[in-house]
Amino acid sequence: MTSQRSVLLLTPGPLTTSASTKSAMLRDWGSRDPDFIALTAAIRRRLVDIAGVTRTHVAVPLQGSGTFAIEATLGTLTPPAARVLVLANGAYGRRMTLILQRIGRQPVMVESAEDTPDDIDALADTLAGNPTISHVAAVHCETTSGILNPMDAIAAITRQHGRRLIIDAMSSFGALPIDSADGEAFDALVASSNKCLEGVPGLAFAIVREDALSACAGHAPSLALDLHDQWRGFERDGQWRFTPPTHVVAAFAAALDEHAAEGGVIGRGLRYRENCRVLVREMRSLGFETFLPDALQAPIIVTFRMPADERFEFGEFYTRLSERGFVIYPGKLTEVESFRVGCIGRLAASDMVAAGEAIAAVCAEMGVITLAPASDG
Ligand SMILES: *Cc1c(COP(=O)(O)O)cnc(C)c1O
């Protein structure tokens, strides 16, 4: 047996999960077991509930990580050779562009700097000038930096121009609301089990307008990632098309119970906001600087600038911190040296205080004196 020492994951996922979510996996289920079919159906209902689109949309779970569902959704909802406007201000927006290229769609990327929200004026201009663009794809919280994009405005502009919106809400769904505009805001919203819903990793899902999805037979360039066929499978007999991640589904049901008990999207968002506030307060009191101004920061993951002090070696910092039970994450920005600390998962403000203390102790051990970044690095 390996060590059972538990660590707190202050990362963008996989995340720290509760004991009851983990213990929901201590039973085997057959894929045709009526209890398991009921569990899947319940999860599908609860996801459309959380999104506030019960009348118009269906939830389609899919085996795999979040990217699998992004690729399935882009490939299924857009017809071959479709032109798709992608709003990008980080790695996940750029990844949607890569996926679209790979599956033979035509992405039109509207890119902003990583510290700047999606450009809604450029969105409106590009849609107005390009009537052949059929869809817009956008990231709600761009986890690369932790920035919150103006999704309600993006949805309104996309709708005014008569185009269809696909949202990567991977790192926000369940904690940060999106106005569903009575089901009119988006054709699809994609997320996964192990971000703000605090399940274990292994399944992702799209919440899709039923009338849009039913018109998409034959679009997908992939068999396994065909969201339309996956949906038809659930509608036909309640079963997954291929081997379901049964234990992950059971854990997800338990995690959704906890989400409801915490007060749903509002309750979860409040806890994450408090985690984020305490984390930033503790880190600033040590001398660290955030990459983003507070007004643009989503309460999901915080990017800190790398201290200029050359005794601050990130690999050593990371290892020493994980030995103390806190796993953080490297930076992913293209221009600025940084690292990230997550606020999501089964974490409380007291964990953020403890993380701040551990970070202070590790910096002292490493002999780092000043934690400020190089002046405007
Ligand atoms: C985590 C994440 C994804 C998907 O990542 P996987 O590693 O495939 O689960 C996609 N978009 C955003 C914004 C994310 O935070």
C-alpha cells in the first residue's frame, strides 16, 4: 500500500474531494443495473437544473476529462466546414481553436491579452462583418490566468447577431452563475465532474439545447465523441453507449448532493469567494503580487507573479510545499513568470490561512527575503 497521507490540492483540478464523495465509490455497479440507470438519469436532471435551463436543454455526460466534452461539443454542434469565432485570452480558448482546426472546422480567433477580458466590441464587429460565422465559442473563467470573461454580454451580442454560443464553463460551472436568458443564452455549456462540482475526475458533460442537438445527427467527425449519438443512447434506454465510469458517476451524485446542501451555485460561490479573498490577503501580506487586478479576478484560481529574488526557485518551492501537504500549480501564462494557487474544491478559508502559513515557512527555509516580483515583469 502506498502512503495514505492526504494533501490539499490548490490546483485547477483534480481537486480535493470530500470523504462522502470518495466513499460513494466503495461499491460496484453494473452498467445495466436499474439503480445505476436511475443515478445517471438523476445526474442529467440535476445538471440542467443547476444551469437553469430545464425547459430547453438536455445534459449529455461523456466519459473522459473536460477536453473530451469540449471536442465532442464543437464537433457535434457545428457542421463540417463551419466557421466558428473563438474568443481567446488564454490556453483554453486557444485549445478550442486547435480542436476546430483538427476536426476540419474553420476557427476565426479573436484574441486578447491574458490580463484582458474577451473583447466584446471586436466580437460584435467580427460577427457584423462575417455573416458566414455560425457559432461563437468562449471560455467563462479562463483558468490560465483566473480571469472572468463577460459571458452575459458575450451571450447577448451573439444572440443579437443571430449566432449560436458554445461556452467552456469548465472551471466556473456550479460556482459562478451564467444568466440563461430563459434558455436563449447558449446552445451548449460544457463542464466536468471535478472542478466546482467537486466530484472525482473521469466524466464531463455538455448541457445542450435540445432543438439544436436533435438537428446535429452525422456532424461529429468522431464515433466516440459524437454527442448526438451519446444523447440518443441515454434517451433510448438510459444507458451509456460505452462502458460508463460507474464509480465516478456514483461519486458525482454524492458531490451533487453536497452542492445542493451548500446552497447550490450561490452557496458554493460564496465559499470560493471567501477562500479567494483570504488567499489573496495572506499572499499580499507576505509580499506576493497577483497577476490580475481584483476587479478581473474570478474566485477560482489566482495567478501570482514569480518573486524576483533568485533564491525563490519554483521547483524547490513546489516540493517543499507539497511535503507540508499543499499542492499548488505552475503558471501557464505565455509572457509573465508566474505560479497559481486554486481556491476551489473541498477547501475552507482556514485551509487558505494554513496554506499562507506554509508558504511563509517554506520561503523562510529557502532564504527568500523579498517576495515581490521584478518591477513590472
Ligand atoms: C480544466 C479546464 C478544461 C479541461 O481540462 P481537462 O484537463 O481536459 O479536464 C477546459 N477548459 C477550462 C477553462 C478548464 O479550466
